[in-house]
Amino acid sequence: MTSTPDKKRRVVLAGIAGALLGSPSMAASLLGATPRQPAGPFYPVELPLDDDNDLTQVKGRDGIAKGQMSDLHGQILDTNGRPITGVRVEIWQCDANGRYRHPGDRGGKALDANFQGHGRATTDNEGRYRFRTIRPVPYPGRTPHIHMAVFAPGERPFVTQLYIKGEPRNDTDFLFRRIPTERRHLIVADFAPGRSGEAELDARFNVILASTGGTPSA
């Protein structure tokens, strides 16, 4: 039979463990740093004049981008769960036709003139960022993905790729498969039905950067 002090000790330890796992700081530490991935060949040669955080509309045009409109948001954190504030975050991806706004992409389909293709945002005082974009689509040789870069002062840009949770094509994608199985949860996001009523889908993706000397790096 377990003594009362032992029972109390287990209860206290369980409470501490629950508190730590429920803490954003500890959760970030337990997840580990987001894996790096290559930028790929289609980072814009020339950034678009309209380069805000809404990729679904282009200034001067009345149309809306094709595809499933999605809100992509999250935080940029260090491995201690501290927000990294005031840093530039960029994303770029192909349009709903599978085409990048890049002269090197010579795909057969026409470009979607209403899709910006690249956007940027700056993290707020809680490390938060937000983009309005489309659910990524596949193109020959690649599973759906969004490229993302974080530009922290004094550090080389941190680049990764964001994938769709549960997407069957991930299993055959050569870059996705480079990530060890136990770390793949760090580069996927669930594109779930939108909550705001404005976007069809909603995806949350936190980027966890390893830090040295209090400065984010990877």
C-alpha cells in the first residue's frame, strides 16, 4: 500500500509536470528548433512592388487569387519560448496553377496575375506574424509547400519550408523525407476550416529558432 506522503508527492509532481507542459515557454523548448530547409530556386529575382502580407490581392488589380484562401499565422520564438520581436518574415510559393513568379519557372500553365507570390511581415511585441495566402498546391516533383524565411539582425537568414499536415504526397517528397521522422511535426501545419469567416482555411505555424547568446540563430 502506498503511503499518504508518497501519494501527495506524486500529485505535486504531476501538477508541476502539467504546468510545465501547459506553459508556452516549456512547450517551445520541448519541441526543439524548427529544421532548416533550402530556399529552392524560385526566391524572387525582383521583389514585387506590392509586397505586403496579403498575397491574394495585387495592388492595382481588382481580382482575387485563385485557390483556397488561407490565414497563415503564428509566432517566431527562441527555444526558451521567448518571442523574437521586430524581425522580418517572408513567404513565397507557387500560385494555384503551380507557377512561381520567377523567370526560371517555365511551367506550361499561365501565371495567376492576381497572386502576389511573395509577401513579408514584421513580428509584433509577442513575436506574432500573419499572412493571407492560399493553401499550397503541388506541382511536378513536389508536394504542396510554402517557403519561409526569418531575417534576424546579425544572423544569416533562417529558411525552412512549411508542409500540410496529413498530405499524402509528403511521403514521397524528397525534401520532406530528409527530415527525420521524429522531427517532421515541426514543419507541418493543419490547414483547418477558417475561424474568422474571411478566409476558407486557417493554419498556425510557429517557428522555433535555436539561440546563442540571447540572439536567434539556427
